[in-house]
Amino acid sequence: MTDSTVESVRDTTADEVDAIAVAAAGAAGPWAAMSLADRAGVLRGVADRLDAHAAELIPVAMRETHLAEARLAGELRRTSFQLRLFAQTVLDGYFLDVRIDSADADWPMGAPRPDLRRMNVALGPVVNFAASNFPFAFSVAGGDTAAALAAGCPVIVKASPGHPELSRAVGRLVDQALAEFGAPSGTFGLVFGRDAGVQVLTHPAIAAAAFTGSTAGGRALYDLACRRPVPIPFYGELGSINPVFVTEAAARTRAAEIASGLLSAVSASAGQLCTKPGLVAIPEGATLFTELAELTRTGPVPTGEMLNEGIAAGFTRAVEHVRAQPNVELLAGGEPGEALLLATTARTVLSDPDALLHEMFGPATLLVSYRDTTELLELARSVGGQLTVSIFGDHVDDTVRALTAAAVGTAGRVLWNSWPTGLSVTYAQQHGGPYPATTSPTSTSVGTASISRFLRPVVYQSVPDDLLPLELRSDNPLSIPRSVNGARPQ
């Protein structure tokens, strides 16, 4: 799978990294001070350029990632869509969370209340560690970059080694959009190479970091961020097995439907999705096992190629680890290019959860048979932090209620009768969860709420109008939605 193009972009030198970070620090104030309309214009400008250059970008992405053209075309549409969605979020102004409490001499706490005016401000330069499995949507102009720019933060992207030529090409389009709207030099930067990523993360100019990737890599970077002389927020999406729990009723009445959906979810994009279901709990003796075996016997479930040799090797190691555990059997698949189904029991998982609740980043899943509701609920409560938990049921009963409560306790997104792949970019989306799914369970990396990661609140107390930012002035010249004396924003 080695591609000569992967070596065609050289690593960024230490001096270059320092210059890029210093430029970002210099751009932070002017970029945050640019009008919301110009900030939104940059985001739309990037989206327009991505769409206009799709015919050039997609072949490069195909060559570097081995992903199919249709998959990449859809991902590119998602990427330009989310840029435009963030542009609208900027223009709406709600992300500033403006709150005004006017002075009140009779404030009931026993002392006069001063005039208080609070709003969110940009955190400062952000480093975004691009993901390998989404070369558009989680990469140079992806969601983390869009959210940080929308918040008013300069962005330095540490490019994925899996698609360097594409990263460079998209970076040029971002630069063009920034130049068109007169953004300050340094608002966007791009670095290549592992050492460059470490250097920029630890540079004193950086105020926050975003990451999507492996648990080991993300944890190492998180620890670096925490050990800095001035620690910074590190928003890492690390890993998830996205467990699926099938009730007895659902397994009895919809076995064929669930089997087909599972195989599609496991094989899509060769299973290289952070939301791929990696564990599926099924009632002991359910015909669902038969349905899955029958579907795989009619022909292998094709998965496509792995992204690169490193990810393929990691997948092989993960599968070998799980298969080596006692009482784990091969149900179907296992040949290159086809989905792999492994099987064990809930008793086995519960006896050694650390060994079996193990992410296999690729086209494989572990089917876990449970004997009764007690065992099912014990399994649901033992899976640890996850991005998603899916529940397949036919009706709402005490079991489903208990499963839902367990899911809320462990995941950021709870799904009913649906698969976790195909993550929608929306206002209400939540893509995060307790560790080890993420390093920050209070945030999301998908959807407009992700902008909050790159903002911090500041309150002005008894400050004259002339010294206030326009967003907080009494006459509200920018017509920013604001909460006044506890009333909802108008």
C-alpha cells in the first residue's frame, strides 16, 4: 500500500514551525477582531473553493487513502456543508452567549449588584491534529478547523501523514479564502511531520488543541499538553467500540434486518470509522447468529482497502489480540478484503473486560451472546466510555429503560434502532463521551456546539460603554442576541 506520493511532502523544520506559531500569535488579536460577516465569508469562501476544485481534489484523495470515489465525494459535500453551517452560526451570534445584568441597588443578595456584561471571546491559536480516515471532514478544512476559525482563533493544522498532497492542496484553498477577505497573515498554518506536531503542541503560542486518532497517540499528546508550563485544553477523540445491545424481542422479530444492517455498518469504509460497532450483544441461541452466518456464506462481505500499511498492521494486531483470548471463536470472514465476525459470551467478556473491550479499527466486530437480562445489563454497565451506544428493541419496557440509563452513563450519543455510522452534522449533534472515547466528555467535535471548545467567557464589570466591545454596548449596534437580567436571548 505504500504510495510514493506520501513521501513527496517534506517535514516542516523546527525554525519553520516556530515562525508559523509566532505568526499565529500575531494574528490572534486581529482575526478575533474582524467582523462576524468577514469571518463567515472566509468559511463560505473555503467551502466554495472545495466544491469548485472537487474534480482535482478527489483523485488525489483516492490515490493517497484508497477510499472509493463515491465515499470521498460524499465526504467533501459534508465538509463544505459544515463550513457553511459554521458561517451561519457566526452570523447568528448566539455562540457569543452575551449576558447582561444591569446595575441593581436592591439586588436581594444583600448588596448592590454592579453592571455585569459577559460574552465569549476567542481562546487563541489552536493546533488541529488531522485524522487519517476522513481526509476532508476531519482534516485540513474539516470540523475542528471550521469551529476554531468560526470562534475567532487562528489555526495550525498538523497534517495527517496519510494524505500529505491532499493536505497541501486544501491548505492552499484555505489560504486563498483568507486572503480574499483580508485576514491577517498567520491566521492559518500547516505543518508536516511527527516532530513538528510535538513542537507546535508545546509552543507557548498555542492555546488549545484538537485531535482525532488512536488512543495511544492521543493520550501521549494529551499528556504533553498537560505537562506544558502553561497547560492547555486538549480535545481528543481517541477510540470507541460503540457497543450495540439487541433485546430478545428485536432479535426474535427482526433478525434479518439487524443482520444486514450490522454487516453494512462493519464493512463500510473497511470499518475505519470511529463509530463502527465493535461489539454486538445478542441473546443466546438467537436466530440472528444464523442470519449473519447465512449472509456471509452467500459470499464474502466486501470492505475495500485499508487506508495505509500502518493502519492495516494495527488492525491485524488488534484482531490477533482479541482472537487470542479464551473462548473467542471465528464466526465468519477473516480473509483480506472481507468483514470479520468473532464470537464469544458475555461471561467471557465480564471475566476479563480489559482484554476483550478492545477497539479493532477495521472491518471486524465481536458478537457477544448473553443468557438473560441480568447478564445483558451487567455487560452494558461494564463497557466504559464510548462515543455511542445503540439499542435495538421492539417496544419500551423495563429492560430498554435500564439499557438506556446505562447508555447515558457511558456514551455521548444513544441510538434507538439505528446504527452509529453516518454521523450527521447538526446543531444538536454530540460526538464525544467519557474517557477513553475522548479526553473531554463535556464537549463535542461534530456539530455547531463544537465551537464552544475554542471560546472562553469574559465579564466586564461597571465598564463604560465606550470601552466595551460592540457586542456588549447598550445600544447593541450589531444586534447580537443577548440575555438581559436573566431573560432569554432576544
